[in-house]
Amino acid sequence: MNGFARLFFLACLTTAIYFIAKRIMRIRRNILLGRRVRTDGPHSARLKNMLLVALGQKKMFKKPIPAILHLFIYTGFLIVNIEMLEIVIDGIAGTHRIFAPYMGSTYSWLINVFEFFALAVIISCIIFLIRRNVLHLSRFSGTEMTRKPLLDANIILVAEILLMIAFLSMNAADMVLQNRGMEHYVKTSGFILSGTIAPMFSEVGNGTLQIIERFCWWFHILGVFLFANYVFGNSKHLHIFLAFPNTWYSRLQPAGSIHNIPAVTREVQSMLGLASENAPQENNDTARFGAKDVTDLTWINILNAYSCTECGRCTQQCPANITGKKLSPRKIMMDVRNRAEEVGKNIALHGKDYDDGKSLLGHYITDEEILACTTCNACVEACPVNINPVEIIIQLRQYNILEQSKAPQSWNMMFSNIENNGAPWKFPQSDRAQWMEKV
């Protein structure tokens, strides 16, 4: 690789790192729009969650076939891109397959492993494209699945196919050039899969073949740079990275447990004279009961939204959605992420005190949606990365009821019965045992 090519590579590498870092900081800023929240619980339990759910993809295997295909894509893309280390070093130093002379036959063995996974990625991506665009599986549809999220999935799948094809083609051309004894092409033990397509280059001249090999090399490395920037731009494929912190911070308490609202607890303590002057005040808790906008949610709720894969398993399992109601847990998470992006952009452009007149509840999520939720936690159980839409829905309900007094009449009757009778039914406590008299 000549001096100009090395400088161009360094420029591309630096540019890619700069924009990726910039996008990571933007995502971090948006996640931290949420309230601070304590993350209690043993680290051992959190580590177990992360290793089993994020790394081991335990919950994916409730649907074995897509789970296996996803595992091929996930592990394949990660393993194949281990070779990125060698490509980056070659690009900076101007070398070619710098590790080959030092690793001997082990080098060819590793490349063969990489090629197996590259082929597995190609096959899996093709099957996923067919499932989405030919079979039109029901869970990939819905009002929230507009052109953008559908196109996003297809772009990623096609990009992965092209990157893997470039990787295999590069190796095939490289192997032919090795066998011809071309200078700078280090002799290896041979590559099995790319070796099967090498004969298609047998009649190609050395100069043309070098151009093909170099084109595939540049296509692969620049494609990875663009892929990473696209993912961190605003793609659902952020879950590749965010699944790990998301599962680490997922709640350890039973799914059905509901936390007391700290602001309400302090109000009650204050009325009873039990409040401490030195009690810690959590960000925004004194300003609002429940949540109206993303800034009222916790930062973990917003992390959940950015970790959403838009796979639709939550909506597919939601009994409210199944019975035709408007609620879609996937839409809830997509709305939270989109609103966080909007608020973050407004802050960047106009300052932190800017009010655009919008809110999460009302402009993105309707009262009808949050009232339809049965809080059964089927969506939480179904999510492959432990996302919790119910926690967000409950906070939105709390705002509507406690601050806006917008509970349905039947709910108000239930609240009144609980307050007066200690039960949802309109019977005094003294009459509760009367049913036994008729037995």
C-alpha cells in the first residue's frame, strides 16, 4: 500500500471514529435526560442477567429457528470483524496480512472459521429478508412500522450480506494471487470456502485481480466504518451494543411489583411530620407525579427505548393488542426514543429551557393506549433484552390520574371503594363474609 493510500485510510479511520464518538455522546446525552434512579441489587445477579440474556441470548430461544439464525448473524458478524484488527493495522502500516507470517497454519485455520461464519451470516440474512419482504410475518407489521423502520431493517441485512461477500471475494482473489507468487501476497495454507469460488478468477489477469482484491478490501473496511456510523445514527440495531448495559440495569424485582412514587412518599411524610430535612431529593420528583414527558421518566426507561430491537415480540404477546385495542408495547418504546431524540435536538439547538409545546403523553402516546394495558407483563417476558414498557405506561397513567384527574369513571369508583372499604367492590368490610351464610 503506497503512502497516499495509507494517508487516505488514516483519514477515513479518524473520520469514522470522530462521528461514532459524536453520536455516542448524543445518545448518552439523550438517555441522561431521564431522572436519576438508584440501581440496587447484587452485581452478581446483574452480571448473570447480562451474560445469559445479552450474550447468551437466552430469551431468543423461545422461538428456536429465528434464534439460531440470529445467533449466526450476531456471532458471525462479531467473529468475522475480529479480522478488522489485522485490516486496520495493515491500513496504517501499509502491510498485507501482517499476522500470517507469525501465526503459520493457525492463521489459515482462523480465516476458515471466519469464512464459515461469513457464509452463515449471508444465509441467515437472506432468510430474514424473505421473512420480512416475501412472507410478511405479522409481527413485523403495525401502525408504528412505517417506511423508515422497515427500510432500516432491510438496509442492515443487505449491508451485512454485501460486507460478507466482499470478505469472501477478497480472500478468493488473494488466494489466487498467492498461488501465482505475486509480490506482497503472503502464502497461506489455503482458505476452504473462498477456495471454492477462486476458480472464477483463474482466467483474470494479475493486474485486474489485484484491483478486485483491493476493491473488496476497501469495500469491506469502508463498509464497516459506514455500518458503524449508520447504527449509531438512529438505527434499531443499537441493540448490538446497548443490550449489554440494558440487561445489566434491568429490574431484579418481580415483574408485577410497582414502586411507590418518591414524590408522593415525601408528601405523605411531610403531612405526617415524618419528613427529614436532609432527605435526598431526586431530580424532578418534586415537580411532577408520574410522567408526562421523557424528562419525567428514569434514564433506565430511556435506555430501554434505545435498546429496542423493534422485533415485535412484545406486541405479538400483548393481550390488549391481540383483542384489537390500540396499545402496542413496541410503539411505546419507539415513541419514547423518538421523543428523546426530539428533546435532545431541541436542547442542542435552543438550550435546556426551550419548550417546544409537545410532550410524550398526548403528542406521541394517547390516553387510549395507556388505558388498554392490563399490566400483565407479557411484553416484558417476551422481550429478548429485558425491556420494560409496562413501567413507562404506569408512570404515564400516574400523571393522568394524580395530576390531571383523567381516570375513567369506573376506575374512580374502584379507587373510592378501595379508600372506603379496603377492596375494589362496593361492600363494607362487615358484609364480606355474608356469602358464606348461603353455602
